Amino acid sequence: MQKRVNITQREPQALSAMMGLETYLSNVTISTTLKNFIKIRASQINGCAYCIDMHSKEALEKGETNRRIFLLSAWREAGAVFSEEEKLVLTITEEITLINREGLSDQTYEKALALFSENQIAEIVMSVIGINAWNRIAISSRYQLA
């Protein structure tokens, strides 16, 4: 594979801006489980092996089960393995990650209003945006698994 520019080394201000978003996201009120699921599912959709690996390990360290991580790519068929709240966050993650299809639908947004505060919805949206940005950096820069 051809070596690519390391954006975080060449443009440290870009890294600083991304880390500012990460600092914000580390302090949001949505659960660690939801944040981990957002990161893993968006990374699966985007095909970012580097981020799938990193965030699956993080989820395991935080107490998530292998089973639930393995089933994230097929969560719709997994029945009661995921809570309604988790399923809704996974739907939001998919709709925003696949923004070219429709984006966050009105139906999904209405369901979110029933389960989350507007602040939490904003946190979820920003969490999805954050991992999608990291996925694009990792893929375009061809980050390699260790």
C-alpha cells in the first residue's frame, strides 16, 4: 500500500480541532455503551478496520460483551439483544452515516424525542459526526492495524 500523508503530523491544528471535539464528546451525558456502539457501527458502515479494532477493544475494556459487539452489524435481526434506546441510536448512526440516502429521517427524529432530551439528541448527532470524521481521516490516510 502506498504511504500517505499523516494529517495529524503535518497539520497539528487539524488534530487539535479534532481533539477539541473528542474532549467535548468525553463529557456528554449519553452512556459509554451508546458512544461505543456509535463508534463501532459507523466504522463498520464506513469500512474502517482501524477504528473498528480500536473501538471494539475499548468497548470490551468498558465491560461490553463479545456477543453484542459481534452482533452490531446485524442488530436489526438480533431481537432482544439490544434495548430500544440502543436500537434507536444505531438507527440514528446509520441514517447520519449514510447521509446521501435520506439523512436523519423525521420518523427517527420523532422517536428520538420520545426517548432522549434535545441535548442528548445533539450529543448523539455530534458523536456520529465525530466518528465519521475520524473514519475518513483513517481511511484516506490508510491507517494500518498494529
